Amino acid sequence: MVDIFPTGIIVLLLIGAILAQAIKVVREYERVVIFRMGRLFGAKGPGIFLIIPIVDSLMKVDLRVITIDVPKQTIITRDNVSVDVDAVIYYRVVDPTYAITKVENYRIATSMLGQTTLRDILGQIELDGLLSKREELNKKLQEVLDVATEPWGVKISAVTIRDVAIPESMMRAIAKQAEAERERRSRIILADGEFQASQKMMEAAELYQKVPIAMKLRELQTLAEIAREKNMIVVTTGAPGEAGTVAGLTKAFTKAETR
């Protein structure tokens, strides 16, 4: 009986099937961790490489930056205010071997660690600090998470507090506090203006005391300004001759300004 498939063709097919399983290609942003007979063999990639089928097992790791949307966490601040805070964590794998061998699932572990760290760190901060020191808190969260995930081969690139939800009653209290602060500042500015004006008036009074004629000239200037209103009658104190002199000077000043 003649074989339908010659032995040579069968061998070639077997070799082709083995090569198809042995040749692997990974992208530039990926790495493959290889286990040979259950033992860690190393990481390969990017590009093309060979494995031993059946003997080797592969686990692929993405090296690109991964984003974790931390769900809203109810946090009680240091001054006993309940707020809802959510954040975004950016991280990437820097050591694929550690990411596979040191933790069961580095994605879930990083997400859970981010939630617990967010509650722990922000729970030590007062509400005013939580609202005004976002940059410092983001940096502190990044440093704490980076230290914790370093043994996993994970690098925390950034942590951003996205939103802080404050209860309605607390928002009204904050609005009242801000209004009181603005009122306090306005009163301080007004009082400071009065203080500066009083200082200038005191200096002017000292100058008038030293040079009495300056007071008379100031009076004449005031009368000249008043005389611009045609429907006003100006009554001044002093001797009759002095009043006439003042009226004449006032009229002269008015004509000069008209010209």
C-alpha cells in the first residue's frame, strides 16, 4: 500500500508547525516574560525571538503609561469634615519581570493601593489645606505610591486630585467665611485710608501753622471753586473790608479761569 503523504512532507509539516509556534514577535512598547518548565527564564522583546513550544510559557506586559481612575472616596479630614474625593493615577511598568513575579496582578494592586493611600494621606489634612494645596498633595501622593510600588517594577508617573465634593451645608459655611473675610479686608483698607488721610491733614495743619498766609490762599482757592456755581451765594467770615477783598479776588480768579 502506497502512503498518500510521503514521510518527507509530514516531517516538513511538523517542522513548519513547530516554527510557527516557536517564532514570536512583540511590539516596541511590549515585553514578554518567559517561564521555561515553570522557572523564570527572562524577558524578551521588542522584535522577533524564538521560544521552545510546550516547554515555554509566555506572559505579555505593556510598557506604556496606564491611567487609573480612582473612584470617589469618602474621606473625613483632620477637622472632621466629610468630603468625596476622586483622583487619577498615571503609572507604567519599568521592570516586566518584577511586575509578573512579585505581585499577582499589578493593575489591581496599584488601583487598590491608590485608593487606600488617598484616604490615608488626605485624612491627615484639614479642609482648607485640601482645597488650597493641591500641588503639594499630588506630589506627596506620588512619592508615597512610588515607594510602595517600586518592588513590583511599577513607576508612578503622576497623581492628580481631580475633584473634591463638599457637602451643601459646608459650602454655605465656606461662603459665609469668604464674605466675612472680604468684609474684614474692606474695613482694614478703609481704616488704613483714613489713617493716611489723617497723617496728611496733620502735616498740612502744621504747615498752615508755620505759614498762616498759606491758609488764606487755600481759603481763596476754595472760594474760587465755589464761585463757579452761578446760583450760589458765598458768605464768609471776617471784617467787611476783608470780605470785599476776598470777593474781588474770587471774581478775578473766576475771570482768569474763564479766559
